[in-house]
Amino acid sequence: MYFFTSRIRYSEIDRNGHLKVEALLNYFQDCSTFQSEDSGCGMRYLSKKHLAWVLNSWQIEIRRLPALGERVRIGTIPYDLRGYFGYRNFFMDTEEGEQLAVANSLWTLIDMKETKPVRVGEEQKKAYPLGEKMQMEYLPRKIRLPEDASGLQRREAAPIVVREYHLDTNGHVNNAQYVHMALTRRTEEEGHIQRLRVEYKEQAHLGDVIYPEIYEWKQADTQATAQTTFLRAEDGRCYCICEMIDGEKNA
């Protein structure tokens, strides 16, 4: 396990004074980055070897989004490294131990010169000691519209041109930026997001145009409001799929 502590900043909160969902993702991404840096397998190491860990998918369960000024503990547990893949849990807790959010993620180690996956080597395995898989409901990585969804409605949103501020050090749109694009196209204001699933399919680069295709529906069992957003290229290829399930409002 690896963790760091922080305090929720004004720049990270929404209009209701709680941590933004995309800021939660940034905390999780920062946590795994800090672990890599501290273990000697950080950005410089990866750059020299022309390697990058590319995120395939997220599943994030949100119990409560912390408010401005709350002190939090952010952690990550790599629990499996095999073949080309790395599996990681993440969590955010309060100082008192209240679990605010827990997540599962799948990563692929990529040779950036050859643009193909490579097997995780011994050096990487030593850098990320494996821990016990966290207790949570583990859902499939692939996201599909549910067959039993009720009231399914489709709409399109205005295209998004990829700008410099969308990019990360790998030269493509940052993982959290895709989620931000989907979040800012939401129409449902009743509750906070209880579950977020993200499937990354292709990389978008500077100047690309992204076309959001949005489906809103109700869960068959709970009637919770849900939204699935496909972020597509003009030719229909999909860059990313985001599924958001609403829960109760934050206190």
C-alpha cells in the first residue's frame, strides 16, 4: 500500500463546496504517480525506456465527496501484475477512517516507440509490492447500455476541440479530462454521482474534435438516474465511454 495525506482546496470544489469528481480522479492518479516516483520507476525512468502506463478503465464507488478544508488520506494498492497488465485499487478516507471513495483500475504497460504492449518486467514488479485486493463490488471493464434500462433517451452535445490544457505528458488527452467532458454535459442535478465507470478505447490528440453522444436512463432495480456518454471521433470511433449512476445528495 502507498498513501499520502492532503486537505481539500478551494480550487478543487464545486459550487456546493464539495470535491469535484474529476478532482477525485486527479487525487487517485497523483497517488499512483507519487508511488512510481518514490519507487524509482517514475516519469524519467519510463521516458528513458520509452514506456508508459496507459489506463484502460476505472470503476469508482463514491460514498461521500469531502467538503472544503477536510483532511483526507489517499491511497493505492497494486494487487496484481501479470502479462502486460497492472491492477490497482484506490481509496480516499477521512482522517478518522471514514471511507469516502474506493476504486478499481486496469492499466497496460506500453512501449511508446513501438506503440504496443510489453510485459511487466522484474524491475517494475519490485517497484510495486502487491497488496490484498480491496472489498468492493467488481463490475465488468466493458461498458454497454443495459438492456433493461427504462426511459432511455439519446441526445448529442456540442463538439469539443482538444486544446493544450486537455493534454498530459504523453501528448494525448488526460484521463480525467475525458471525465470532465462527460460531467459537464450532465443535465441531472438531483443527486451526486454514486458510481463512475470509465472505459478508455482510443487516444485523442491536440486538434482532434470529440463528439459527445449521451444516453440518459433509469436503473431497472433502483430507478436511479444514470447517464452513459460516448465521446466519439467524427467517423464514429470511440475515444472513451463514461457511465455515471446518481445517488443521494451530499450532506
